[in-house]
Amino acid sequence: MRILLAEDEHTLGTWLCKALEHLGIQVEWVDNGRSADSALQLRDHDALVLDLGLPGLDGHEVLRRLRERDQRLPALILTARDSVNDRVDALNAGADDYLAKPFALPELEARLQALVRRSRGIEHPRSSCGPLVYETARRQFTLHGEVLHMPPREHAVLRALLQRSGEPLSKQQIIDRVFSDDDEVHLEAIEVIVHRLRKRLSTTPVRIHTLRGLGYVLELA
């Protein structure tokens, strides 16, 4: 999952980036409303976490522009403003959920997962593809019931493909969703990782297909 975090409190933003990325959620962080509005138009995200009190453009205006463009990205408001009127106004403006500060990280993660599931029209996260299963609690893959051990980069790429199983992901989308800006990962590296994953899955009905011009898709043969 890749989210856009629009939060101008730098201590909170820094902590959230590290905490969410530790949970396997890729974060693009901006600290003002104009940067948030630009990022939403230029790059692909699975969800938006939006503070209302942003400089430049406030969160209400960012949300209004998002919905005016008919972008149906799930939006979670994260703010210290917790009156009933604030919540009602945000939800009426197009927010999908509302979480007041201070908050617990597990609740934020659970709400994000639920928003993304609903946005894709499914009740449960895509956690399996045939004999390949991702166990969220243990953060590990099993194949035919046996733990599938692999290096962190292979693990991260396979999880991204599994979360979007049946849908193509381009090499750049995989990089954006899996690796932080600090990681120097080139498109060729994704080819190598996918090649290794294909070898691991070669004796199973699970396949990573290449769709010309679209990217890679994980599905059953």
C-alpha cells in the first residue's frame, strides 16, 4: 500500500513515516496543502491521510479539489479538530473516515486497510493466491503451508503483487509502493527480483505474468 500523508507537524510526520513503513506501508509525506494537491494529481496512491490545518491550502480545500477532479481516492482525516461539526463537515466534503489526534497506530493502520479494501470493492484483503498465502499477523508468506523464506526486497515486491493480484503493476509503480526515497532502486532491479520470484514459484500454479506495456500481474495459471 502506498499513501500520501499531508501533515505539517514535522515531529508527527517523521514518526508516522517510520512507523507505517515498518508496517509495510509506503509513505509519501508533504507538509503543505499545495504540495498535497500537486502530489495527488501527479502520482499514484492507495489512500490519503490528510490534516485539516495545512499551510498554503487547508485540508478542506485539498479535499474539495480532489473530489472536484472526481478522484475517488480514499481519504482519512487526521486532525486535532474533533468537534461533531468538524467531523460532519469533513465527511460531507468527501472524507471517507476521520481519526482524531492523539491516536493509536494500530487503529490508523486498521482504518487505512479497511478504506483501501472498500475502495476496491472487496470485504477482505487479498492475502492469498492459490497455495501462496500472506499471514498478516506474522508478516510472512507460506507456500503449500510451508514458510517461504526470502530476502526483504523479494518479500516486499511479492507482497505488493499479491495485494493487487489480478491487476498489473508497472516497474515504476512497484518501486513507488515498495521502496523509500532513500533506496536507490532502478527498473532493472525489479526485473531481477521478479525473475527470482518466478523461480521460487515455478513448481506452483502461481505465476507472475508480464503484460506488455502494463507491467507484472500475479495470478493463478
